[in-house]
Amino acid sequence: MTSDTTASVSRARGPGRRKRRAPAAAPGAISPSAATPSAASPSATPKMAGKMAGKMAESSAPCRPTPRAHNRRGEILDAAAELFARQGFHAASMREIAAAAGMLPGSLYYHFPSKDELLLAVYEEGVRRIAERLDAALSEVDRPWTRLEAACVAHLEMLLEAGGDYAQVVIRVRPQDCPAMQARLIALRDAHEDRFKALIEMLELPAEADRQALRLMMLGALNWTQTWYRPGGDPPATLARRFLALVAIGPGAVPPDVIAERYLTLFAGGPGAEDTP
């Protein structure tokens, strides 16, 4: 190529078309890419490689929701049980329950989408607590009548003593009061009553004895006490034993001398009124 041709090409490109070169690195300088070796780079130390691998794993891990720092389910159930027991299921509102639990109504609906769901949770907790109390009482006795007496005492204590809101909800709120949960509430109630059914089946009763009527009468007497009982009178355990002593007269399974002794101790306040025969 002649010198004239070269000059023409240079003029066509113009000064702005010249290719720029990166400035030369100073002697001994390290390029940025070389300053931060990758985890797989031979120049990376084992410690550096481990840290970088960990960061890469964290960045690629799927995001997980952070668990709530404080689950207030227990507080909500306590507040709902108290209001359901005192006001009834229909009268107690979600706004009142939220206020009693110290939260906004919207926060309450985050835990329970409806009052029906909340009632079911309270009912389940009530049946669980009664069953736990019955199990503890029955673990200490073995004779059939004594076991039934222990169950009656535990049931009545759960219903009448302080903190018995859950048990009162189980007794006071009828399954038909909440049609949406009726079937599940009936199943819970039946599971509780089946425990008494099993205890009565173990009694030595005459063949003609109506065990179902005995169970319904016994539970009816126990459950009705919450309508007239006042603290300061006879303790729940004494009342339960008196009820059972009256029931024992009918079937004729308890010897007359034992019944007479029980009457003297339970109804006359004689010695051993709190003892189990």
C-alpha cells in the first residue's frame, strides 16, 4: 500500500475512530480479578474457599417465611373460653375476645378465621384437659366403684374450681349452637362421655340395670351443679361422692352396710367424709 493510500484511510477513519488501549498497569500491581480469587481458584486458601462457598449457598437457598416471634394462641383460647363460659357462644363477639386477649380484631382473625373455628379449638382444649385430669385420678385406684367415684370427682373439680372455663364451655355450649362445627363437637363430647360409659360397664350391676340411664343421670347431676354451685360451700369432691352414693342405692350393687356408712360420713359430715371406701 502506498503512502498516499495510507493517508487517505487515516483521514477517513478520523481521530475519534482510533482504538483506545487500556493504560498499562504499574509494575507489581494486581488486577481486580486476580485480587479476588474464586472458590475454585488454586490461589484461594481453604478458609477463603469455605466462606465463599457458604455465601454462594445462602444466595441460592430458597426464601423461607420467618416464624412468628410470639404465638399467642394460648392467650386467645383463654380469653375465648372465659367469654364463652360467661356470656355464651352467641353473645361473645370476636371483637370482645380480641380485646380480652390484648390484640386487634384483625390479628385475631389471623389466628382463627371465624368464631366457629375458635369455638372448636376451645372445645378441643377443654376435652383434652378433662381427659388429662381423669387419667391422673384413675391411675391411683383400681376397684370399679372407686374408679367411677374418682372420675366423678375429677369431672366436678374441673367444672367448679377456679380456671374451669374450658370445662364449662364443654358443658354449656351445645353442639347445635354451632351448626358449622356440630358434627365435630358431638364427636368430642361423645369421646368424653365414652370414658364414663366404660367405667359404668365395669360395675357389678343387676342384669336389669339400665347402664345408659345411670350414665346420663350421673353426668346430668354433675353438669347441672354449675348452675347453682357457689364457692364456700361443700367442696366439689364431697358433692361428687354424695351424688354417687345416691346413685348406688338404686342398682343394689353396693352392700347396705356400706351405703349406710357412706351416708353417715357424706351427709352427716362424720369422720372420713373425704375418704374413698
